[in-house]
Amino acid sequence: MHLFYSEDIGAHATLKNDEAKHCTLVLRHKEGQQIQVFDGKGYVCTCQITKIDKHEVQCKVITKSELTKKFHHSIAICPPKNNARLEWFLEKAVEIGINEIFLLQSERSEKVFTKLDRLHKIIISAAKQSGNLLFPKIVQVENPTKLIQMTTHYNARFLAHCVDASIALEKTEISQNGLCVIGPEGDFTSEEIQLFEKYGFTSVNLGEPRLRTETAGLVALTLMNYR
């Protein structure tokens, strides 16, 4: 049964814009047929198509199931200059399974204009492909101090950098609720590293290779999820 995204699901669900076009013009679904619909917030439903308009598909909910989150790990990442690399990271992170994504501005990171609408479309596509149907939350954070304040609820907080971080992330005790912070292409400053460590972040390395920012984010996420 084909899977589609709807912003809100109650007794009925509505497919809009690209989802509606894909349902009717590409897959040729008709009124009376059944499809699956999810909202990215915790529900997936079996629905029956009741009405097809030019830009919308109306559906009646037949059964509704609540999803449970498999992954509770998050990444804070300084966005690379090339938006395509951030989008690649986002797509793969959703496929692997991620709870929150913090887009962090640090002293050496670039000011990147992030199109949140485009990122949302990437999340929808990756969720449908992977079956990880609970969307991660994307949070834009203006500086490390703000990030520290926003993430006190994490049981384990790690800082990945290249300055004498002798502890390997893969050898740490990783809880079910972990966060790893990934620095910009020029790494964090010594002052930023000291700030994170002062407030309980454990400095770690991700192995011998010097990784690109987006690759480091995926390596850290994979290590936390599959330990």
C-alpha cells in the first residue's frame, strides 16, 4: 500500500500539493481506493480516498496506529558552506534515525541561509523511503552558549573535535538519549572547546581520518544509534 504524508490527521486526512499530485497523477489512485498516510508526528493510518480535487486529496481514516520513537540521539552541526552537503547529511540522518538536528553557528562557521521548506521536503522523502516516520525537530541555534542551555536534558553530551580529543566516541558509554556536537570546517576554537567541557560535554574523536563536517555528523550518529 502506497505511503503519503499529511500535515494533520484526525478523522480525516488531506494530501496537498506534491503529495496529492504524486497520489493521483503519478500513481493514478482513484476515489474509493485505500492508501497509508502518516503525519511525521507519531501517527500512521490506513485511509480511503473520498474526494480528489485539483490540488488536494481528501481521505477518511479507517485505522490509526501510534508510532514509537526508535532513536533518541541527536546531532548539533555547524552547517557547511555548500547547502547541498547539509541536505545530504539531513537525508541520510533521517534514514539512519535521528531525534533532533541543531544547526549551530560557531565562531568559525559560515553564515548559511537555510531554506527550511526545502529541508522539510527532504525529511518527508527520506522518511517515506526509510520507514522512519517520526520527523526530527530542526532547531537553529545562534551560538554554543545557547546550545548548552537548550540541551541539558540529554543524558550524554559529546563534543567531536580535532584538538587532542583522545577519547574515541565508539569506546564511550552511550545512553539512549545522547547528543554529539560537530564543529565547522575549521574546527571549534580553544575557547569554545573549554566552554563546552566546562558544562559537562565530553570531548571525543571519531577515528583517525579527518572527516568533512557532514560525514562526521553521520559517523557520530551511527555510532550512537548502533552501539
